[in-house]
Amino acid sequence: MLKEESFPRSASELSLDWFNAATTEQVGAPASDISVEPLDGGDGFYGSLYKVTASYANAEEPRAFVAKLSAQNSLARAAVNQINGYEREVNFYRHVADRIRVRVPECYFAEYDQARGESLLLLELVEGAPGTHLEGATFEQAEAAMRIAARLHGAWQGNPALADPRIDKLTDARFTGAMAEAARQAIPMALQKLPGIAPEWIMDQVPRADEIIVEQARALNELPHTLTHFDYHVSNLVFPSKPSSEGPVLIDWQFVVSGPGVWDVGAFCVMGLPVEQRRAWEFELGLIYLSELSGETVSAWPRWFREAYPRFAVSFAAHMIRNTPVFDFDDPNAVAIVREFLRRAEWAIEDHDARHLAG
């Protein structure tokens, strides 16, 4: 492992010497040259992605990697560190990734500098394409996502490994406490930035965003826990260009937490699907998930699932408010995504008659 202070902090610092020190042992040979370029669609809310293409003397084809850098914007980086996002993802790849039954990118380097609040991941570049925030998914992609979620949750339901101190729990102060405090601090900015973007009912909830996050987490905490991705939507699933029995590859583990699996189902359907797709598919997708999870055909949502599912939409709206400092309101595409996500949350809350859950 390289020393914390030695890892690159920007794309310009991704040197050949550093790359070989990080990868030679796993790859089996040093690269003769590397090139670095922004990854298409790689500027996310929480950081920046770069494609690193490495050439090897004894290989006909170069190999491609992804360098995931923490946000270069200091305000966004501080917001992510407030909820321990960078540290949590590094811990996932170091200590948890090899213990799950779903496909994740192979990791070659993972380091977090607590003093500076910066991280770097060097990961396998998976050949394929993730879904997109605004377009949603095909039904086939959504079905695959439900089966992957059930595979992840089934393997970790009641697993003693959930007690690992590096895996946060939904209601721990380190997780929900940090989320709620971030939401409380984001309220003034949300009141300034979100009018005209957020629906009126959600704007009414802005002053209580921190309380809503805590209330919903406590309610969901009563359900059996498993390992949840927590940010489970179509853009965090890479669908391989070649058919694979393993299904899509699950990326972005900054929010991984011990919690109820229904959270990931809600995240995919409410956050990841346009309203019309969610309305048409959510019941069947829930059945696919429940059937895969239990190993038996399920023909109706059980009461606990039916009551827990809309809590995600209420909580999601509050977490969007919490995210306000991370959003680039000068970027029309980012604003369009924020507007669409808040619209999806409001309609899911309305469709499931769940406004009362916000208190």
C-alpha cells in the first residue's frame, strides 16, 4: 500500500511511475506507457472519473482502467466528507468487495487521506454502458437490477459480517446522524436554490429535511438488515457489452450501509425510473425481487414491503435537499437531473398516498 500523502490528487498527477507502483503486482507486469483522459459522463456529483489506458510491452491490446478522484470543487468535497462518503467507498473496496456475490469492478488501488479529505480509487474499466439518469432503463435492465439486488441482499441477510465496524448501520450517528446534520446545514442553501426546481410540496418540507431523514431511518430500521448499496439506480449499473451470466456490474459504493433491502428496490424504482416507467413496472419489479430473494414465487407485495416502500420516496426527497451543496446549479444538465429526481420523488409519494409519512 502506498503512503497516504503519495497518491495523486488530480488527473495531471496520474504518472506512469505511480500507476506501475499501484498495479504491477496485480497485473503481473509494468506498463510501458499510460494515457489519461476524462471518462465520458464521468463528472458526477461526488467526484470525477478518468480513463487510464495502459500499454504493455508483451500485450497486443492496451488495458483500460478508471481513476476515481474526489471532487475538485472544495464545497462538494466537503459535503461528501461530511457524510464520510470517500472513506466509506475506500473501506468497501479494501474490506468488503471480495465478500459479496454481485459483480463489482476489480480494484487496484484505494486510498483515503483523512487530513485532506481526498481519495483515489483505481478500478477496472468495465466494457459496457451504465444507464442514464434521465432516460431510465429498459424493462429487461430493470428486471436484471432486481435480481442483482436480491442476490446481494440474500447473501447478507443476517450475515454476521454485518457487524464489521467498517460497515455503517442505517441509524448509526456515523451514517444517518451525519446525513441529518448535512441536511440541516444545507437547508438555507436549499431554500435559496431550489425554488422553481423543486415541486411546491417538497419545498414545504425543506425546513424539516434533517428530521425527515432521521424519522424514516428509524422506521426502516425495524426491518431485518442486509448489505444495501443505498444509491441503487440505473446509472450505477454498468450493463456489459457482451452477455454475462453475472449480469450488470454495480459501481459507486460511497453509501453502502447495513439496512433493509427494500431501500434499494425503492431507490431503483423511484430514483432511477421516469414516472411513467415506475408506475407501469414497480409492482412487477417488486414481485421479481421478492421472488428471487425468497426462492419462491411471490404474487403480492407483503404488508411490510408495501408499507416500507414509499418511505424511500419521502426520505429520498429529504436526501436531495441534503445534497444541495453538491449540485452545480450553473450546469443546465445537473439542474435538469435535480428537477427530474425531485419530480419523481413527489409523484411516488403522491401515488402511494405517503405525504403523511413526512410528518
